[in-house]
Amino acid sequence: MADKKIRILLAKLGLDGHDRGIKIVARILRDAGMEVIYLGLRQTTGSIVAAAEEEDADAIGLSMHNAGHLTLGPKMVDAISGAGLDIPLVIGGIVPDEDVADLLSSGVTSVIGPGASAEEVVAIVNGAIATRERK
């Protein structure tokens, strides 16, 4: 991937209307040289998968602030897998520490909590994509 710009698709899944954090993450990733495709609010698993396929995304990032992560995260993993895609899923936002293991065991690649630095965000996304490339 060194010669190809990383393409990450960012979205808000479900009815969560808090988008300030994901817009900051989009800027961080753009500043790090990634191509960011931001779908915006109120997306469905289907719309996210379709866009990921169309945009040839290297990773999908979801922002969660409405306590739906334990339901929506696994649904997104299932939708990605069901479409036959091998795209890592990174979830960021308000995710209690005690829920991280459940998300990871459901197939979510990485979880970014509140207060992560720009460097941590970039490193986690790069690590998620590197995990995919090693498969």
C-alpha cells in the first residue's frame, strides 16, 4: 500500500446524530495523507457496504455515540462479511472499556476511544489495514 493512497470510508450508522468527532477524525486522516470518503449521518449497513465496494475502501470507520455499538458493530461486521468483502472495521466514539472485548470478538478490528491523539488514530487505522494485508 506504500504506493497507493489509503482509502477509508467513514460513516455514522443508525440514528446517531453526533458528528463532530467523526469530522475531526476525517480531518486527522486526511492530514495523514489518506483519502477519506465521508458518508455522513444515518447510514445503513447496506449503504455503507455498497459505498465501500464502489469506492474500493481499504477500511471502514464508524463513529458510535448512542450506546448502539454492541448491536450495530456486529451487524456491520456481518454485512461486510455477507458481501464477501475483506475490509477491516474500526469503531470509534463512546465505547465503555468493558465492551471493547465483545466488539473485537464479534469481528470489529479495532476500537478507538475518546481522547485518542491524532497519532493514535492514524496508527490504529494503519494497523487495521496492515492486519488485512497480512491475511
